[in-house]
Amino acid sequence: MKALITGATGHIGCHLVRACGALGVTPVALARPGSERRGLLGLDVQVCEGDVLDAASLERAMHGVGWVFHAAAVHRNWAADDATFMQPAVAGTANVVAAARAAGVKRVVHTSTGATVGFADDPERPIDEGAPAPQAKSVYVRAKQEAERVVLQANGAGLEVVVVNPSGVFGPRDYRLTPATRAIVGLLQGDPSMLGVCLTDVRDVARAHVLAAQRGKPGERYLLTGDSLSPAQVSQVFAEVCGIEPKAMRPPRFVLRLIAGMQERSARKSGQDAAVTRDQIDDVFGKHLCYDSRKARSELGATFRSAPEVVRDAVRWLLFVEALKPKTAAKLRAKLGADAAPDSDWVR
């Protein structure tokens, strides 16, 4: 089987290329011209230059393809214009679906996010795929919701669509430092643990994508998440693995919105991403990113590393790419010892 991977140069995408090869699927990587491609170094993979907003490039890339993994998306917290998120999510996904149907592709596996399933009121009670859809304010979540709508509407008439919903994805080869990885940087350097979250290894997420192509039911969604932890449990895992224990606390909403507003203003001036936005605070304040992945485990056979393993390998990567302050890095290296060493195939 030959599979096209959109977003193949991204954090999940480059691991998807690897997972395809490991599970006997021939990967084809769609990459935008001039994109960051270190995640693909050393791999035997055909690279097709293109963009999900360029329908002709998608048609060329899908020649002879049986599956499509649609992982391309804008993964950041903030942009000056909502269209930065919405255009790739809506028009880009529509282009992928149209090209897949025209090429006779059998199955599309679409990468969404756990946030489209909703947010848990209680970290001790993770939600599953049956939770009511959230009325999200965050443009990132709204874009993901619209992309799901587009792709699920295409299910049928010869094209099978499966949606996967990862959350809390961490691990090696995150060259651009996704918002999730930057949150780990924050926890290691003084931020409090405020949310219940799932700690999920990117390699497990990638493998589960391929399992979804093989075993997933058309028209269904599958949460892909590792251990679900309360804020206090997150702090405990960091203390165990890193020797650094973030304080488990939740500042008042107005304080968080004030900080988020400052982040947005800074992002507008610099053109960089914001660590958090006011809309995100409004969406998740008093709630948690805690999900139940039993459906993926039982129907797909997905497996997920333990939370300490996820944190350890995420920290190893941050040390490798020198993303931490020197004092923090030194403390982590002393705590981890030989376990801080990078994998032999990692490249800067």
C-alpha cells in the first residue's frame, strides 16, 4: 500500500512517515517548497512538493496512492488573521478530499485534535468520543472543528474517512516546538500546573494513525491519548522524572486573561506565536484536557507509553535542541544522568 502524508514535515507528520515504513506501508511525503525538512533526514521516502491549498499539486502527489493521511494544519495558538487557520482547515481539507476522490483513494485518515471532542469538567473523569461538541472560542479549535465537518461529510460513495483526535503530543523531532512542547518548557522553568492533561508520545500517535487506516471504522473518530493526569499528578510525574515539581495551582481567570492579553500584544508586534490567548483561557478555564482513549485501544489496538516515559523523552529532546535555560538544563542532566543522552539518529 502506498500512502500520501500531508504535513509530512511536521511533528506528527515526520513520525507518520516512519510509522508507515515500519508497518509495511510505502510513504509519500507532501512538503511545501522551502519547508523545514530535518524530520525527514535519513528516510527512504519520496517527497512531492506541494500545498493543500494547491489542488493541482495534490492531484500530482496522489497518483497511485491508496491511503491519505491528512496531517497538514496550522499548529499555533495565535495569528493576526483568523484566515491563517481557517483557510487551510476548510479549503485545504476540501482540496484533499476532492483530490483523493478523483485519484480513487480508498481511505483518508484525518488528524484532528482532542479539543474538538470537548473539555472535561473533572480530571478524574476523562471524556470520550461521545461528549457534546464544545462551543469553542479559540480559532485553532474552531478551525479543527470545521476541518472535521468537511472531511466527515465526504465519507461514503467509495471514499472511507476516519478521524483521529490526539491530545498532549510530545516527543522527539519537534523542531519548531509546538505549543504543547512549549508548555513543557514552561513547566520546567517555573510555570504552574493548571490543567489536567494527557501525556501522549508522538511515536504512539503516528503508529495509531496507521492502525486507524488498517482497522478504523469509516465515519468514526478515535481519541489518541496516553495517561490522563490531574494537575497534581502532572506535578508528581515531573518531580519523579525531572527533579522539578511545578506548583499545582490555578490563578484567577482575570489574572490569566491579563497575561494572555499581554502575550497576544507581544505576538502582534513580533509576528511570533503567543504562549496562550484569551480565547483559550475562556475555553478551558476550570476544565481539563483529559480524554479516554479506550476506543482506540480496543478497536485499533493502539498502545501508549506511560506518562513518565513521555516526559523523559520530551525532556531529552529539549536538551538535545538546547531549548532550555542553562541552569534548568544542568539540573535535568544531573537528574537524568545517562538517560539524558539523545538517540543516535537524532539530528539538529
